[in-house]
Amino acid sequence: MTDANEENPEDEFRDMLRDILSGKEGVDASKLAGAAGLPNDPVSLARLMGQLQAAMNSSGDGINWSQATEQARSIAEAGVQRVTAIQRAEVDQAFHVASLWLGEVTQISELAQEPRLVTRLEWIDATMPLWIQLAEPVANSISDALTHVMTDQAPEEMKGMIAGASQLMKQIGGTLFAIQLGHVVGQLSTEVVSGGDVGIPLFDDGQAALLPQNMAEFGEGLDIPMDQLHLYLAVRELAHARLFRHARWLRLNLISSISDFSRGISIDVSRLEELAGNFDPANPEELRDAMANGALIPPKTEAQLAALTRLETQLALIEGWVDVVTSAATNRLPRASAIAETVRRRRASGGPAESAFATLVGLELRPRRLREAAILWQHVSDAVGPDARDALWSHPDLMPTAADLDDPGALVARLTAQARGEVAEPDEMDRALEDLLNGKDFEGDEPSS
């Protein structure tokens, strides 16, 4: 029977953490905020303390991801602006014209839902579930590894206490990761101009969205009429949303690929052990820096590199198709080429929030082979027309491959032959499948009767 006066290890560890958070153990609270990637100001500091206290008092098993949303909204709230009636009228008109122009260059059908105009806060609320889905595998890996290493590295007299509070350790680690993710998404909400701006489909299938406040800031200093900028960005966003509505398999396939890649990420335990062994509570930034610069995520394995190549190819094909269709639809827009060049430069450089997401999850949002993909889609359009081009999205097996990006001429030759009704010479796999359907055994002989 346990002595009533004997303190539960988890309670003992919780009390120790409370002492640390309150400064009794010499931790500078502003440094703790820095370790979480937050500005050193009273509001951010108070919010961090509250979030960590909530994690300590939580009885749940998983990460409290609501703290990520809270953190993201706190960043967006600082300068958020509502959508005005004038903005709504101007952008609605841009969407109307954009839809007509797209109808001239692609037979992919119009959207079933009306496009949305959203604020930064609405963008966060709508997209956070997907950000969490993509980041959760890595968060769990870091949280589990941190618990394991801290238990191993603890002084002998503390091992029992930490081992008994492993769930609490995971909650604290998960909370720090959630806060960092929230910081990234909050920063992204101030940068993105549309639902498809980061390449992956953050909104549900068939939903287009623009952020008027961010579009206005994007257009500052460009010397481009705002109505032309609205129209160009509306065409891009509608093209992106229409593609995912047309290719029903595409969104699930893409998100599953990203999630599988994230689940395959491991944590460099030796690096974490080194950090834990030299950890100075008065200087927690070292742990934050290790998380923020990707030092805890080891080099990718051969399998991960192969998966990443497939994923980057898919992302490039999506963005390349959008580029080609947008270019064709906006060819009568006087400043279309200038806007397109600005979009390309912005996309190539990305932003600090995207870089932070890449280090947190190990995934670059900007595909490296976008230029090759755009060239491929343009060649296909010129050779066989937009209908045959867009028909390639009807099934994943029809999609161009990385090899096609290297040699678009071979793909064009195949499609041109098909358009003329010519039958290509079957390859080894085609012949093997035909043999199987014809009842031949593995040796290629007819089955005995």
C-alpha cells in the first residue's frame, strides 16, 4: 500500500516544472519564450506560460493542437483587416471574368462552390486541420524521442521521477512543437494571397479563396494596376481549385504522400542525447535552434529520397499546369507577363514561414522542377491540344513521370501517336500482363489441358 505522504512521481515532476516556469530554478522566462520561437514581449511570454501550464494540467494522451491555432491567431490578429464591401465587389468581378477566360483554354468544369474571400484569421481556421495532419507525425517523433532521451540522461536520483512522468514530458514537448507550428502558420497567414498559394490544396476540393488584405500588400510597389493583379491571381486560384475538383484522386493522393513522407521521418537520437547531456535550463535556445534548423531530423534515407522525388514531381506537375493554363487565359491582360514574373520570383524565394515549415517537417513546399514541368505542359498543349492535355489528370497512371520531365519529347511523341490512332509497341510489362490474361504460366507456356 502506498504511503499517503509519498508524492506521486508525476506530481513531483510537475511541481519541479512549475518552479522552473515561475523562475525559482533560475530560468529566464524570456529565454524560454525564445526557445519556443516567440517574441520577447509580455503578451507572448504570458501566453507561453499559460500554454505550458495548460499542458501540465492536461490529462489527455495526445498533443493539444488547439494551442497551435491559438498561437497562429495571436500573430494574425495583430494586423488583420476585414474584407470591405468595395474589396468584395472588385474581387467578385475578377472571379467572374477569370472564370470566363479559363473556359476558353480548358474544358475542366467550373467550380460547384462560389469562391471565398477570407481574412487571415479565417484562412488559419480553415487550413489548420491540414497543417496539423502534416506535422503530427514529426511532432510525435520528437516528443517520444525527447522523453526517451531525458529519461536516459537524467541523474540516477531523478530517473524514477521522470520515468513516472513520461506522459507529462510528452505533453510538454508536444506543446512546444505545437506552438512553433502555430507560429509558422500565423506567419504564413500574413504572406499567402490565395488558397493554393503554397502549392498544396489547403482547402477542400473545389474551393477557391483569395485574401484581399494580402493581395493589396503583395501589389504595393509593383506599379501594376490592382484590377489586373486581382484578375491574374483570380485566374491562378480558380485554375488550381478546378484542377483538384476535376482530378478527384489528386488531393487524397498528394496529402497521403506528404503524410507518408512525414511518418517516415525519424529523430536523430544521438544529437538529442548530446543536447540533453549539455542542456542548460538558463539557455534553452539551443534546443529550439536544433528544432528550428532541422538538426534533429537526420539525412533522408534512400527510400525517403525516392518518395520525396515522386512528391516533388507531383507538386511540380500541378504548379506547372497552373502556370501554363494561367498564361493562356491571361494573354489579353496587358501586364500579365510582369505579374507572372513577380509570382515566379516570389515562389522561387519562398518566405521565412515556408523555410520554418521545411525545417520542422522536413518538406519543401516549393517544387524544384517547376520550370521543367511548365515546359512539358506547354509542349503537350501545343502538340495535342488542351483537351488531351487535361485528360492526363483523369487517372494517376496517366500522369507524366520524372523521366518525362527529363525528356518531354518522348511523352509528346506517345500522345501524338495516340491522337493519330497509332498503337505503340507493347513493352515488357504489357506483354507480361497479356500473357497472364491469356492463361500462360510463368514460363510462357500454354497451360496443360
